Amino acid sequence: MNINDNDKAIIEQALKAAAANTTDYQEIYQYESVLEKMGKKSKAQTDGFRYDYDDSSNV
């Protein structure tokens, strides 16, 4: 399979989005593992923490 730079960028973006939109740590680990193999570490992997902020002002 031939993957060009544009394909690689799309795959990396999709993996980062998927990792950012799940709370399943096993799933995140799998996405992060593939990103690491591709040579890109995501923000979630580098700081070790995930934050979920509720921006609603109706408290």
C-alpha cells in the first residue's frame, strides 16, 4: 500500500480526533500507539492527562 504525505496527514488527524473524543482508555492507547508508530505523539500522550471542561454557564 502506498501512502503519500496527504494520506498520512489525514490518518494522523483522524486518529487524534478519535482519541480526543473517547473516554475509553484502551481505545485511546490503541490510537496513541498507531500515532507513535507514525512518528507523531498526540497532546494527550505527552502530558498524560485528559481534561473535560463543562463550559455551560447555567450552574
